[in-house]
Amino acid sequence: MGPVVALATVNGRAYYALTKELKKRGLSFIEVVPGNEVPAEAEVIISTDAEKNLLPSDKPIVTFRGSAEEAVDEAIQAALKSGGFDEIVIGVDPGKRYGIAVVGDGKLIKSLSLYDPDSVVEEVKRVLARFRARRALVRVGDGAPTYRDAVLDKLFILGVSVELVSEVRTTSHRRSRRDEEAAWRIAAKKGRRVR
């Protein structure tokens, strides 16, 4: 589980996008009307530019600028007491649809599905730019050799540390988010260093 987020906005578009993203990631959040007191258990606040001045300044405030994914990523980073993670691991389940899971210090931060190796590499770059960590590692499942090799070649160019992980017991039998769940299991398994 991640930080408890105070969602402080009356802007309908921002509220809808942010609640959808927070629920998708399974993060706890508290709804707050800007200008009202923010509960003590909230570790970080997400608000809009127009409403942030109505909030207390004793907690980190993240401004929603149109991308709920980016705002939630920033909120997770802002809530870290140490300023960053010890380790970020990005799990990749290769296939026609690449499952991606981002794990910070053993906790799932986010998961998603992408459809080509270029998009996977762009997401890896985005994660490494958004989240501070002492160590970063990408773990790629060893199945689907054509898809695996396509993403490995691009990750090697990026220069990030990469491990190849056995996909034994990583596939879920649920259909809806199968690739993302497999990526999460891949991120959690030790692999063989390939770069």
C-alpha cells in the first residue's frame, strides 16, 4: 500500500481523473474541500493550481496539471520521508501485450500494459525520471523470445541494469490484468544479470 492521499479539489475533471487513477492503483485517499482542514493521516495532498493556495502548507502539495498518472506518481514520491526509494524494480512480462509493474522498496507503485518495445522503454525512462532511487533494476521475463529480445535490445541501449527472470509460476489465470500481474511477479523474483 502507498501513502494516504488527501484529494483536495472541487474541479470535476480533476476529481474524476484523479479518483480513477488512485483507485486503479489501490491507494487510500480522503476527499477534502479546499479551505477545510486536512486530516492528520493524510501524508500528501493533490490539488489543482487554482485551489492549492487554500490548503495548509505543513504537508507536501502536488499540483494536478492534466495528467492524473503524473500527479499520483509525484504524490508517491513526495510522501517518501527519505526523499526516495532504496530500490526501484520494473518488471516486464514480454508478449504481444507487455505487462509492466513498477515496485518501490517491495511495494507495487503502478502497473500497466503496453503494446510495443519502444513504449516499454519510454515507460522505463519515465519511471526512472519520476522516482528517485539509490538502485534501479529492470527484470524481464524469459518467455516469448521474440518479444523479450526486442525489448532487451532497447533496454541495453538505455544502459539500465537488467536481469532475466524465469517466468515459471508468474502467469495468472485471471484474464483482465494477467500481463500486469505476471510483470509484478517477475519484478519480485531474482533473476540472472544480463547487463
